[in-house]
Amino acid sequence: MRIGKRILQSDGLRRFLCWLISVYLRLVYHTSRWDHRESEFLDPLVATGEAFVIALWHNRVVMMPYAWRRKNRPITIFTSDHRDGRLVAYSMGWFGFDTVFGSTKRTEMKTIRLIVRSLKDGRLFGMTPDGPRGPRMRVKSGVVAMARMADVAIIPVAYSCKRRVVMDTWDRLIVPLPFNRGVFLWGEPVRMPPGATAEEVEAARLLLENRMIELTSMADREMGHEPIEPAALDDFRRGSRDKE
């Protein structure tokens, strides 16, 4: 067994690693210059006090603790019960985020009801619609279905930075470096009409996917990078069938 897997299987070592990750992220953020652009689409949602879902790609999860600056409205992270999901959850815990474990494709009905009820009560949720294992940058139906049930909007968010390492993982995870320059972008929310049909839900899923791809590409180009491409549609369809 490789040392990395051994570490991730040890709860104590995993929590220590997550603390180190949180320290590194603070170093990156506070030694870098960040441009937060959020007012056009985010402020109207916040002003109403309504709940909504925040959607980001799995490869942009690293700096997301700093994308949300309204500490008076906490966010709950919805992540998988996979080892990677636990790593994300424990790391985000150091920034004050709560976590609900599940899957955007196959979630227990109990978890779905909990999230929908919490959204209806005004709680905010952050989700990675392509997690936990892809296909990369393809929105699975679970996020959209939960937003429909709770009758809330989904708003995309992305970040990019000048100096970074792109990991050789399924999602091409972006790891920023210290002494950097970066940008956080919020996109146009996606809403569904009350009692949306299956066709309308699929249209909303596709619209969210396209807006997230466009937003992420915009952030990458602004920082001087070629955008990371989503997985091929054939891979997405095949992956969806395999997980059903």
C-alpha cells in the first residue's frame, strides 16, 4: 500500500494533513492580490435573504474558503463520503464550514430531504456538481434536482490565478502558489420554474454546465492560461451510465 493511501486512511493523520492544507491556503491568500467580482449576480441573491446553492468545479475547490466573504451567512459544504471528500471536509472545517456527506449522483433520500429542508429554511450549500470522481466539468443531475425540490437558485463561482500547479488528477486540480495574483468570479444564477418538468430540469442542468465552463474559462484567460477543457461528452454519458 502506498504511503499516501495509508495517510488518507488514518483519521488522525488526515486531520493533521488538513490542518497543514489550511495553513498553506492562508499563506497563499494573504501573500497574494485577489480581485473579488461578485456584486452583479451575487448581491441581489444575498439582499433578499433567500437560500441558494453555490456550484463550483471540483478542480477549483482549493481556494473556495475565500470566495465567500459574508461570514454572517455560513455555508454548508456538500461533499462525498469518499476519501477525497473527507479531505475536503476536514480542510474546510478549519475555515468554519459545516459538511453534509453524500453524492451528487446517488444520494440517500434521507440526505436529500435534509438538504432540501435546510435550503427551504434559508441555509446555503456549496456543491461540486462533477465530484467526487468526474467526469470533469460535467454537471450531474443531483445538484439541479435538489435545487428544484427546494425551489432555489444555483449560482456558479470560479477562481483562477497567475502562478499555479495543475495536478495530474481526473479533475486537473488547480493548486495556487504564494505571492500570486488571482480572481474570483460569480456567474449568472440558474433558476427553474415552479413544478419544472423533466425537460426543464435537463435544460437547467445544461445551462448551469455551460455557464460554469464559460465562467471558469473567463477566469483562466484573464490570468493568462488556456482554459482546462471538460471531459468529452461521450465520457460523461458513459460515466453516467456506469454509476446508475
